[in-house]
Amino acid sequence: MSLAFNNVLNLNKKNYNGVTIEELSLSGKINIRGKSSDKEFMKNIGSALNLVLPIEPNVRIFNNNISIMWLGPNEWLVITPENEKDGIISLLKSNLNPQKTAITDVSFNRTILRLEGEKVFTLLSKFLVANLEEILKTNFSVAQTIFIKIPVLFVRNNTDEESTSLDLHLNRSHTKYVYELLVDGSKNLNI
Amino acid sequence: MRYKNNKNLENNKSVKFYFDSKEYFGFEGDTLASALLANNVHLIGRSFKYHRPRGIYSAGSEEPNGIVQLETNEYTEPNRRVTEVQIYDGLKAYSQNNWPSVKFDAGAVNDLLSPFFPAGFYYKTFMWPPKFWKAYEFFIRHAAGLGKSPKKDDPHKYEHFHYHCDVLIVGAGVSGLISAEIAASKNYKVLLVEQEGDLGGEILSTINKNIKIDNLPINEWKNKIIDKLSKYSNVKIVKNTTCFAYLNYNLLLAVQEIDPEKGLNKKNDIRERIWKIRSKKVILATGAIERPIIFNNNDRPGIMLSNSAKKYLNKYGVAVGKNVVFFTNNDSAYETALDFVEQGIKVEAIVDTRDNSDGYFPNKANELGVTILKGYEISDTIGRLKIREVKLKKITTENNNEKSSINIKCDLLAIAGGWTPTVHLFTQSKGKLKYRDIDGSYIPSEVYQDTLCVGSCNGDYNLNEILIKTQEDTLAYLNNNDENELDEVNYKSDNLKHGKHENIWITSKNNISRTKMFVDFQNDVTAKDIKLALKEGFQSIEHVKRYTTTGMATDQGKTSNINALGIISELTDTNISELGTTTFRLPYKPVTFGAIAGRHVKEFFDLERTSPMHQWHIDNEALFEDVGQWKRAWYYPKKNENFQSALNREVKATRDSLGILDASTLGKIDIKGRDVSEFLNRVYTNSWSKLEIGKCRYGVMLGDDGMVIDDGVTTRLDEFHYLMSTTTGNAASVMSKLEDWLQTEWPELEVYLTSVTENYGTISLNGPNSKKLMQKLIPDFDFSKENFPHMSFKDININGIMCRVMRISFTGEMCYEINVPSGYAKNLWEICIDKGKEFNITPYGTEAMHVLRAEKGFIIVGQETDGSVTPVDLDMDWIVSKKKYDFIGKRALFRSDTIKKDRKQLVGLKTKDPNKVLEEGSQLVEKITALPMKMVGHVTSSYYSPNLKSSFALALIKGGLEKKGKVLIAPMENENIEVEITSPVFIDPKNHRINQ
Amino acid sequence: MFLINCPYCGERDQAEFSCGGEAHIARPKNPPELSDDQWAEYLFLRKNEKGVHYERWNHEYGCRQWFNLARNTATDEILAIYKMGEAPPKLKANIPATPSGEPSIGSGNSSTSKKDRF
């Protein structure tokens, strides 16, 4: 019998006064470190993933099943389907020089809450000092910022202006507190 | 009372409210002030020092006098300005600072004694003799303060909200509305903030039909522009919102009162919201506050600022008096007087300090036959609880003794002493003011941030001037002075002539030594106090302010500061511009603590981090301890157990058989790259190059000052791969410090750090039966000492999930630490509990963990260390490499101070009485002497050990390593406890138990 | 709160950053050969200047990168931002007589020196 997996919130998608909150099921998350100035590294990653690591800040690139987010000038986050993660990690490790790169499985470090609805930015403005709407103005943008005192990563999903859909990546240990804050904040969104 | 023709509010719903428990009625839309005045209630409270009767003085946030206690019990709130409280059904307000009642106040005896309460009275009187302070304090505390602070939790909710915009406009009067329209038409994202419940500012109290914009009566114009603004989707308007701070980089704070009509007396969803607004551009249209003229007995109920009387009349339909006397040094009183005349209210006289004015309004008043007394000033007033009569005196330039005093009976004295631009936000933004002599105003001169001031806060008081300058300045500001932009907004008005203002701050200057010329009403500061302060040598305006406390009450001197300056200027014969102003500090007006705290109270007081097994701890009735932001299981009491008995059970079970600890909170840093071993050599005191793959090593991390900052076990997973563990509390700071070294000091090192703290839940199995449980969990794995010895690591598949298992120990027992991907940690924990039953598996919390490690002499960074302890002090010489040329902290270990013999060093302590547990932090002495005793060290950890059947402790003692066996004394409040210095290792010094 | 233009992520609120104190203090390469005083100089002594101050900042809640920032301590103006390893730019700071452009006397920390005014 294999070990049972637990989500943090055990929560179905639910609507809170115009904002839906949902804890996404487990996905593979791989942290990649290496120097973007290292041509060999960039080339090897590119051929392993069929994607070129973005060097522009605050963006995400993706193909059918892999999404790569810029986290810093020498740091990226790869999101994969859970069942493909181990394969991709071995592929990366076999393609890359372990002395000059770091491939780390961080699938369980963070949980992802998907926030959708027209009031998402209003709700988040209660907790974020950053001008998130501005940072996430363009399609396929991501933003690392501070939520109260917590480091978080926002990923924009929507490709039109009509609907807002954001993925909020946050430390597993903070998830419960943040979720409760969001639900509390959603009680009053007519600002 | 309401005047007959009033249509403004009388169609509104009637609202019942109570003042000092008496029932009154007002209308929806009334402020408490307007409703009280409509009911002829003028006496609102007693003054702070002299307990003088006081009434409503203004109609806005500048109100110095009309402050009340609102509501009772948990809903109560002190010092609320009646001019700002919107009435609601059932409102209860109480006058402050009087006993037994506002009409008969015993404290008023202070008024008679006022000659004995000069400036600095408290400083002078209660200084000597020093011993008497305790006696004085009781009375001073009793007399201090105005309202009563609530004793119960505030049931209301408050929140914060961040907002980003292109143009923020503060104030929605004429100039604010125009600026907003211009900004809106240029497609900027605009936020317009107004402190009152209605837009319009001064327009709302204007009814004179000759005051027009674009040939529309100004109120109609206002409705039109508001309608236009509401059609812009790029404009957001918030009312009942006061900007109270202007900070760096155009960050402004505002507090919004949400639905004030809902009332303070019941629980509403959100009561106040603080807006944190970051705007690219800021336009301040904050208006101006009318200023008083100071004369003897100028503080009686029934004396009010003229423009405020106008607001009550025109906005609320309340005539504050039936026989009105005006006192002015400029034209604005005439406009108000004309409105009173228009409503058929008797204007007894307009007392004008000037000899003449050729302005539009004085001419009108003259035409209508209003009595105008030119060249007169008010010298005194009569009327105990309300004004009855004013005394006038002819102002004479020559020193003739012409007897020329007149008495006029009245029930309202309206004062118009000119205007003071509301420059609070502007100066908070670090903008510079300049003094304008013609009307005694400090007006904005140099901006410091990206700011524009328009309207009367910019010193423009004439409507025509306001329109022209607001439009020109706003366009130039938003166009960046690009003149090619089209101007869509172009409002015009007739130029109604205004007569000259005369700078008069105080009347009867030669009589200042009489005591009743009030400058600051709320703090009861008189002109005499200011004179005295100057006489006693206070020169700077800032010092005069603090000595007399003028401008230091909750109204921050909005109606008094400029007059105080005027008085100083006259008394010292100095131009005001040379005096400067006192600093306008934030907040602009008082902000509730609730709003400042926002939602960060009670369940949201601080962040909470929870481990993957958290729910299990809750289900099993653990009590929790806060460790940093983490909620960690502290102990798991069973029925009938107290703290000590639960603790004893947990500690004993772990030593005797098997304990299980949730250690998930420890920091875990994944370290990869070519130079990992070199990196660890630099940041730890010991050597890492030769650590075998699959082996673990304990390390101590120092700051470059040589002091211990962290410790933990690091495991070599591969040639270029380590896993470092840090203490729970320092996980983030260690990660950040290591990243700092790599990025800034050693960019040549190829090392990458990734935090995996939360990727794993950590289950720590401790005790002689831990191996048996592991074998039961993973039957086909070789757990022999040879295959899996202490201080080694294995990747083990447990029920289909790869786990990192380390044999390391923080208890001195045989221990397996299982790092399991955190999504599976709870399930594995439950399986351990289930399979461990036959070994009496006992979950233990942080308290038992502390006892277990202390029995073994293991330190906790932050408990045995406090930033002043080196590894040598901890008797951990063995971990400090002698061979390495350098590592962080090495040099400092050889400073003259760190090699001193009598540094505080770590030792164990045993109390003579084994049942006596020392208090952590207790100081230790060698012998009991007279105070102060010579302290030689302190207790860092102290517990009762069920294994030793005795109390024991760890301590830092001066030269302690050489003092084993010596007896010290812990002098406590009621007893002196004898202790013996021992080794800090109390259990299994030879490590037999670990190494099985 | 400042707005800081992170050289990697763009303009963000100060809340995302932490300050690491004075910049351009390299850790000595030969600590064992230094005297106590020399070591103390590296470890403890900082300039605390009024005017241009070069300091280290970390975009802690963003890209986690360290960079240098030149700030006018008299006005809190950020004068320059440049990456680690780059040489500090030569800058001049406008130093107002009083900390915040207040009148030269009668406010803040100023006026008591003018004796016998009244």
C-alpha cells in the first residue's frame, strides 16, 4: 500500500463573492539554477525541454505540458504534470553538468491556489503592496512579490482582459493562513 | 434651531439620538454638531485644564472644542469631533471632562485658580521633591486626558487597501473637482478623495445666487461637474475619506469611514479602511481653515468661526443664533452675514477692525443697511454657559484715552479672522512654505515631490482666481507644460471684488496678562502662557509649543498655531516669516488604533505557519508553542495530566522506548555545484572536504564577529550535492546570509542554494526501539549498525515514496529522521503511530525535545547563545578547525576579548535540592552580599528530568569551564538556591545509546 | 516607503527589499594577518554619511538578487542603482540645510543657536 497524499486545504473550487478559490492538485515543480551567460547550459536546457529558458524578467514560456517561469537572472521554475516530473528531472540531470547547474525537485515546497473572477485584484489589493495589475499587465507574465510578509509567486493565466485568472504559488506552511485571509477579505469587495 | 425655509434636510428621515442621556431628534445627513445646534444645545463639554464651558467652534475636522465620548461599553470611542460624526439612529454621545455634569462641573474651580496654573505648571510644580512623584502621579493621571479609553475589545473590523493611480486628488471642492475633470479628460487613472460625505467642499455651504461659475449658480455647476465625473470610467471617487499622511515617493495614507450612517453602536462588516495610495502625481486641493481672532473670554459657547456658522445655516439649515454679531478683519464675514440676513435672521452688527473695505460683499451689506462698526475690536464677552453680550472698543492709533466702548447683546458671535491654507499634507511631502504678509498666510512655494497645490490650500481665496489658477496649473502639471495639448475644460466666473485683509491676531495686546485669551482651546493655552514662555527664555517656536503645549492637542492646533505665531511675532516684534512654523506631523487628524491595526488582530494577528502534520496534532489535542511564525506542538496532555506530568511522560517514554517528534520546521537548504565543499569550509567552523558521500556532520556557523549564529547537521548526498539543515527560527536568515556571501563576496564559487524546507515533512523517531519500528516500516532494508550507522544517510523507498532518512540525534538516543515529501508526511506519521503502538510510541512536543537535548548537553542557538557566545565559550573547541586558513568568524575568535579567560562559558548546574527547578534567566552569584551583588553568570535552560529524577540546568558562567564542582547561589525573591557547577552532559557521556 | 527600481525585475515597493548596509566593504583576503584594530575596522566601522551613501540592497521577495544603490541620506532620494561588482558612480548630493526643506529656523532641529533673538 502506498502512502496517501494530502492537499493542504482539501478544498473544492468555491466562489466567494465573485472570486473563486481553488487549490490545484499536485504538479511537478523543478527549480533550475545555472548562469544564463553559460551558452552550453542554455543550449542543453533548450534541447532537453524543447523550450528556451526566458531571460526576460517576469515572464513565462510554455509548450503543451511544460511551463517555465523566470525567477531571477539565474533561476527558473519548471511546472510539469506530476507524472512526468521524474522523467524530466532525469532528462535534465543527464543533459546538464552537475558542477555548473542545480536541478532541484521542489514539487512539495509550495501549493498553488487558483484565483479567478473580476474582483481578484480588488481582493489581493488588501494584502499586496505591489502594483500587481501593472506587473501582470501582459499575457504570460509572472510576478514574485510579498503578500503580507510572505514570499509569493503570481502567474497570469488569462489571455484576455475580460476574465482574470491567477495562480498564487505560496509556501505550503502559509497556505492555510493565506486562504483564511482571502476568504475573510472576500466578504467585502465593494471598494 | 432650524430656520423656516430650510429644504436641505427636512425631507430626510428623522433620526433619534441622545446627548448626555437626553433624547433629541435630527435628520439623516446631519452631523452631531448640526443636530445639537438645531436642538439649541451649545454647551458640549468642559475644557481640559480650567474646566471652562465650551461649545462648538467650527464645522469640520479642525474642531478644537466639540469633542465627545460616543457610545458605551465595547462600542465606546473617546474624543470624537461632533462636527465629523454623522448622526445615526440611537446614537449616544456624552460630554467629556466634567463631573457631576456638564452644566455644573466641580472641576471648574480650576478656572478660579487659573492664575496658579501657568505655562509649564506641571513641569515646575511636580518636580520636587523627587520622592513625592508617586503621590503626584495619582492625581495627575486622574486629571489627565479628556475621554475614557474603552475597556473591552473593539467589535468592529478594519482593513487596509492598497491603491495605485496616475493622479490622486485630495479634496473635492471647486478646485479639486476641476482638477479631477481635467485629469479624467486626459485619460489618467484618477482617484478623488473627499473627507466629507458630499462632494463640493465650500460650495455646499454657499447659497448666494450671485456666486456663479459659467453663469450657473455654483451649486448647479457642482451637480453638473459631478455628473460629468461619474461618467468617466477612469475616475474613482471615495467620500468620507481623509488623507492623513503624505510620505516618500508619493505614498499617501487615507482613512475611509465606511457607511457612517450605519452607526458605531452595532457590529458592521468593515468600519474603517486605510487606503495606502501610491500615485504618480498628486494634486492637493485641501482647502483652507478659517482662523480666529483672539480676545478676552473668546472661548464661550456661542462663539464660532463665521464660515462654520454659514455652513450650518446653508448646508444643514441650522441658524446657530438669532441675534448675531460678526467680528472680522476681512470680507468673508460679510458673505456669511448676507446669508443670515437673507434668511431673516437678525445681524446685530458686523464689527470690522478695518477702517474701510470696498469689496463686493461689504458693499452689499451696506446697501441692505446692516450695522457695520468699522475700526472696532472685541475686547471681552459675557455669558457663563453661553454668550450673552460682547464688549467692543474703538481701535485707536494715537494714545488718546477716548472712552469708546460699546456693549451689544447677542447669542452668536461669529469670527472671521482670515484664512489659513491647509498645507499639512504639502509640508509632510517636504514641500517648502513661504510667508505672505498681505494676509498672514503660509502658502506652498517649492514642491519637493511630484505634487501640485490648487485652490485655497495654495493661498487663492477668490473664486475667480481659483478657477483661473486651478485650470492653468493643472493643465501645465498634467501636460508636463506641453502647450499643444487642447484644453477641454475652461470654467469662468465673475470677479467679485474682495477688500484687503488686515493682519490682526489678538485684540487688547496690552492686556495679555489677563488670563482668559485662549489660543489653543483644547489644551487651554492662553496668550498669557505664551508671553510667559517667552519671558522665561524659550525662543524657538518648537520650544514654546512644547512648553505651553499649544497646538499639541488632538486637533493639532488647526485653529490655533498661526495665531500663536502671530502673538509671538507681535510680542517679540519679529516678522512671522522669521519664526517659521512648527512641524505639521502626521496624521492630519486622529486615526483610530483599529484602523492602524487593520485585520491584523486576533486570528490574523501574525502569520502562522503550520507543518504537514498539523491537523494530526490538533486532532490529538496538542498544545502549541509559537516558534517564529511556526505553530509547533508543545506537548500532548492526556486526561488529568498537567504540564509537568505530560512532559515527564513524554521524556521518559522517549528514553525508555520510542518517541516521535514533528521536526518539519527545521530549515533545509539544498546546496549544489562545483565548489560546494569549499563553500561549506568557508561558512562552517569545521572541515567538509573529506566528508564521505552518504555521511552527516554537525556544523556551527558564526558571524564574522566570531559569535554563533546557527547550527545543524549537513549531509553529503553526492560529490557536488549537500543538504544543510538549519534551526527553525533562522532558516530564512541563514539562507539569505549564505546567498549574500555567494553573490557579493564569492562570485567565483559555483554554488547554488535552493530552499527545500517545505518540500519535506520531517519525522524524528527517537529511543532504543526506533530501529525496531524502522524495520517494521521497511522490512527488507538492512538497518544494521554496519550498513546504516549513526551520522549517515540513506535514500529509502517507504510505501512507494522516496524518503531521505538520516541517523542523527538531538536527544542522545538512537534516532532516525525521515524526510518525506510533505504531501505524504501526515500519512506516514499516522502509520508510524499505528505501527509503533507495540513500542508505546509517544508523540512528544518541543518542551520534551528541550529537556531531552539539555540532558545530553546539546545547545539551542538562541537559548544557550545570545549573539555574544563563541563556540569556544560553549566548550566546543573540537568543532573549530585549526587547519583552515580562514572561515567566517575565525579571525574574531582571536580578538583580545574573545580569548579572555573569564568569558561566560557553558556549564551544567544541579540544584542541591533536586526538586527545586531554577528559573531560566536567573542570575548566579558566588556569595550573598549587600546589593548590588556581583553576578558571575546566568541560567540559560532549566528543567526537571524524570530520567535523572532531579532538576538540572545549563548556564553561562564566567570562567565556568574551570569551576566544575564549585557551588553558586541563585538569589531569588524569597530564597537563595544553591547549585553546583557540573558538566553540561547529564546522560550517557560516552554516547553508548546513540551508537547502537 | 521607497520605490526601488530593481535592476532585474523593475520598480517595486520597498517592502520587497531588505537593506544590507554600506556597500563596497570587501571582506579582507588575509584575516589571520590583520590586527584586532584592522579587523574591527572591517567588521564594525561604517561611514554614516549625510549626503551620498552607497549601500547594498537585496530584492528579497523578488529575484533574490543583491545590488548596489546610492542614496542621498539627507533627502532619501535614490541617486543611482547598479549591479554587484560594478564601480560606484561619482555623484553629488543636494544637501538641504535642514533635513526636509523646512524653514531655516523655527522648525525641526534648527533654531536654538540664534541666541538673543527676543
